[in-house]
Amino acid sequence: MRVNEEVTAAQADGRAVVALESTILAHGLPPGRNRKVATAIEDAVRAAGAVPATIAVLDGQIRVGLTAAELDRVCAPDAELAKLSARDLGPAVALNRDGATTIASTSVIAYAARIPVFGTGGLGGVHLPPPGETKSWDVSADLEVLATTPVTVVCSGVKSVLDIGATIEVLETRSVPVIGYRTNSFPAFYRRESRYPVPWRVDTPTEAAAVVAAHRAQGPGSGVLLANPIPEASEMDRGLHDRLLAEGMAKVVADDVRGGDVTPVLLEHFHTASDGASLDANEALVLANVALAAEVAVALTQL
Ligand code: PSU
Ligand code: MN
């Protein structure tokens, strides 16, 4: 693992660092736009007083904190980076591959690099059952890793393409604290609210940091999910949202899309069929989440 100098220096001084994933760049946003968002994300972390540590695997090396040239590589249209979940890190390293890290793999690496807070877009979760079936076995490794890795993930809940109720049940079973940030509702990514409440709510970064510290004091165990709704001005229109969702789900079924390809295919449909509206929403919520992650990371250093 290579940790860049800026991150190493910040850690030595006790300054806040925020982990950032690369799958959202390589597989969640279109080429061109992804590179601009990569810079905007890092700028938002710095503006809130922390050091950004974007994480990827390049030439078989786990890298924590990327140079501008490395971000170019991750975002290049012809990069074809593998999507690396936690289980894929060993193979990617051993076989000298390039890959983008998901929430699961980014969390594992952040913990190894002693970075306690991670800001991103939406958590993976339990998928809806395929037509004619009552249960889906497509459950994101993000949930398992969050249950076993003491990192705080700041995100806008899970996308409505997932079974939100089932996802919340798994988080409860696996003892992951779910904390709403200035909300009583579990956020649904493009929409501020779902039908489901959050068990706990905080209203300031300091409160969030206190929860994280008290949770950690109970033993190593799980991470914490801090759920931050998309900024009001960027929330997607309900009618547009529901139409895109129905179309996207139909496409996944018709094209027999499976496994790790499901999320990118759905996102791509949202982006093209909404004429960019979903991209603006996605960017707005990620920027808000990484800024909040930085504020919480700073508050943790001040406890
Ligand atoms: N949500 C988004 N954009 C993304 C992802 C989620 O809005 O790019 C990515 C994250 O990296 C997340 C991963 O960890 O999708 C989950 O993939 P899967 O469902 O295959 O576990
Ligand atoms: Mn999956």
C-alpha cells in the first residue's frame, strides 16, 4: 500500500483525513464529467478543513491519495478499470491490475490506513428480487464490510433501485448504527426521504463525531452509517424519478444484467434518460457528503 505524503503528514500532525472511493468516478459517472467531479470532491474536502485521500488500485498497488495524473488514469474514457469490491483486492494486487474501489474495498483500505471517515454517494444494499422470485441473493458487500470494519461512511442512504426496507433490516441485524443527519427519514439518494425512519438523528458534526467515538469505545466491531439527504435544491422531481426507476428496472430484467453490472447499468440509464438531471443530483449529493465527512473528521480530531 502506498499512502501519499500529504496524507502521511496530516496523520502525523493529527489533522483530519477523509477517504474517498474511485468506483463512483470510474463506473458511476461518465468520462469527462467524472474528472471534474473528482477535483470538486477533493476541493470540497479541503474547503471543510480536511485532507482528501482518494483510493484506487493502480499497477497492482493500493494507493491512498492520488496525484492529478493518477486521477486522470482513473477517469480516462478508455481506462476500463475493474470494479473492485473487498474480495477483489488480493487478485488485483497479485495480478498487477488497475481497479476502482467500491465502498466495501475503500472502507477496508481506509481502516488499514487509519483513516476513520469516508465520504461518498450511495451505499450498496439488498437488491429487489428478480421477477417471479421472492428473494434476491444480490446483497452488496458494502453491508458486510460496514458490519465488520470500524469506518464511518457518510452517504445519502441507498438508491431507490434497491430494496430499501431489506437493506435497513440487514444493517440492524449486522449491528451497524444508522444515524440521520438533520433528518428522521432514511434518505433515498435522489430523494431526501424514503418510507423508512432512521433510529437515531444528529444535527451537528460534533454530535456525529461524539456518536462515532462512543460507538468505537464499545469495542472495534462495526462502522457507522451517517445518512445525509441530498441538498433540497438538488432533489430530483418525484415524477421523473419514478419514471426513470421503472424504466431502469425493466432494462436490467430485459438485458439480463447481473451482479456488479447492475448498479452501473441503472446509473447509466438514469443519466442518459434524464438528460443530465440525475448527474447534477448525483454530483450535488456527493459534494455535500464529502464536506460533511470532512467536518465530522475535523470534529473527531477535536474531541
Ligand atoms: N452508488 C452510486 N454510485 C456508485 C455506487 C453506488 O450512486 O458508483 C458504487 C459504490 O462504489 C458502491 C457500489 O460501493 O456501487 C456498490 O456496488 P454493488 O451493488 O455491486 O455492491
Ligand atoms: Mn451487487
